Amino acid sequence: MAPYESDESTPAGEAGNAHGVRRKAARYVVPVAVVGVAAATIGLAPAFAGSGDPDLPKISAQQLIEKIAKSDTQQMSGTVKISTDLGLPNLGGLQNSLASGALAQGAGDKGGSTADPKSKALELASGSHTVRIAADGQDKQKISIIEKAAEYSVVRNGDDVWAYDSASNEAYHATGAGDHGSRKATPKDVPATPKDFAEEALKASDKTTSVTVDGTAQVAGRDAYKLLIRPKQAGTTVGAISIAVDAKTGTPLKFTLTPASGGAAVVDAGFTEVSFAKPAASTFRFTPPKGTKVTQGDDMAKEQRKAQPKGDEKKALEGKLAGAKTKTLGEGWNSIVVLDGGSKGTMPSGRSSDNGAASGFLNSLGDRVTGTFGKGTVFSTRLVNALVTDNGTVYAGAVTKDALVKAANAEK
């Protein structure tokens, strides 16, 4: 079916309260504080499924944005196929060794646990995964990451949060997750479902962005509209963002981010099964299996506080951090974050005189560049690039290598 209203662009400023609606849309998230654990895993889902594009009433981009804003899905369950393809350099088994070492250190004498949600970020930073989610209001959520021979689950039920790793037979337990309790019991909210990603994209939409309706599709057996977000600026690595929005509920069902360079999606998350019925109460009950090693979150926090730098070591670290300055250059999709390590050497330098072996290894992962700013190394992915100058200043953003060098030159 031909795209609906495909020539209608809705940047902020042209549609009255469009930006306000986008901010409102950001508040109407499927309540998945626990689901946020899977942030780093979100990625590749199958192409829009179905035997043909559904014939739906015409809708404008502004109306579709408002539909997302008005959606207030509190109860749902389903399966999301996810992965990421950032195009990170191949380090062989090194990255796994580093991840294992970091987890072992955190789970060793310092009272850590391999089931701690924060410990999963390194493991889930790339590749394809199957995630099952369930939600029943703000106080009951569950996410399970299904692997070939193991399963990792995080369950919130009222004030209690449990995380269980079947591979290690370890569990993590924290309390105080209720509305009036400590927010430290649950991991920081980060994108983990198509709706999470959609709201982040809508928050970023402004005068530098074109937002249109790009036809219809079927996702997980449900009729959906496709919202297309494209940067108007040149120089960004983001090509387009496509969001499939459930025609009935306004809930995003699929999110796809394609790079400006073309090829496979960098981030692509989509439901393969979804239901908006109330999940069974038993879904949110968890009892550790017999023999499970259980780590209490409060106890682990105490051990980690003991391991924090103290005395002169703490003062030295604080001094280095105080020397770092951060600012943002540009706007919209061309925004570049600049972190200046200052004379205290907070940031690593690419100079071989600093540490021959280490700098040589890091430089081998990037491209050496020169300019009026001096010399540096650009580390590239398919989405985010970073320039680390030899004096320790970092320029990073979803922009091209040339844009980073141009920004660094302009600063001198």
C-alpha cells in the first residue's frame, strides 16, 4: 500500500504542541523498569511480518504521535526478537575474557553476583537474543532472556526485585522498588522494548528531523502504522528510524534504526508474539530453586562501598575527575559531546610515549587522523564514532569521522 501522508513532515515548531506531545509520549511508557536490564541487547528482529499491508484509515504523522502519547498500556506479555549490529572491531576471544574477568571480580570477594542485573550489560552488548516480557501495572514486571542452554530472568513484584541466572544458579534479591521506596533496588531505566526506543527517538525529534507516516504493516499478527523518522542534517550516521505502531492501542510493536551507510539495521527490535491481556499472577512470583546462591542487594552494596577508594587514593581520583570538562557542540543529530581531560590527564592519550604497548593496541583498533587540532585516533562503529586526540580530548557522537575532525579543528 502506498505511504499515507508521506509528504507531511512534522518537525517541532511546525505543529504547535508537537514537541510537548513528544515529551508527553515519553512519559507513557510500558512500565518496564525491570525490563531495562536488557538495554544493550536490543536489536535485530524479523522483517515486518504478514501476508500484506493492512488497509487502515489514513492518519497524519502528528495524529500518530498523539496516538503513541495517549497509549497507556499497563498489561501485556510477549516475545521480542532482538540484537545489535554496531560493527565493533573483532577482538577474537579477548572481549569475552575481559567481560568474564570483570564479572569474576565483581562476583568474587566483594560480595557480587553474576545474577546482578548490572553485571549483564557486557554479556548482552551484541548479538541476537530472544526476550520474553510481561507487565501488569507499575509494580509487576518480568523479563526473561532466553539462551540456548540457559535463562536469565528479572522479576519485580511490588517492593521485591529478584534476578536469577540459571547458568550459574545464582540469584540477586533487592527490596525497596515501590513508588515510595529506594530507586536503587532496580536498575536504571534504559531502552529495552520497541516502545522504549520509540519514545527516545520522539524526544530527539526537533526542527532537524522529518517525521512522516510510511504506510502500514503487520507485526506479531497485529495491524500497525509505520512512523518514519529521518534526520534532515548531513553528516550524521543515522539514516532512518522506523516505528511500527499498533493501530488499536498505539503501542509501538517494532523499532528499526538503519545507518546512513546502508546495510543491515544497527538496532532493530520487534515483537513476534504479543498479548494485551492481563498476565497470570503467578508470572511475577519467584522462589529461588534449591541450592541457589542468593546475594542480597543491601549486603552487596555494603561490600562495594568498602572497596571504594579512600584517603589519598580517593583525593587523587577526585582531582582527576575535577580536571575533566564536558560540553556539547552542534545540534540535533549532529550533536558532538566533547570531554576534555585537561592537564591532569583524566582521559587516555594516543601518544606512544604514554604507554607503548597499550597505545599501540588501541591505535590498531582505530584510524589515525591529523588536523589543525593535532593528531588523534578515531574509533568507529556503524552508529557512534569517537575521536581521541593525543592530548586526551574526546569528541563523540552519531556523526561521521570527517565531522569529528572538523569539530576538533574548529575548537583550535
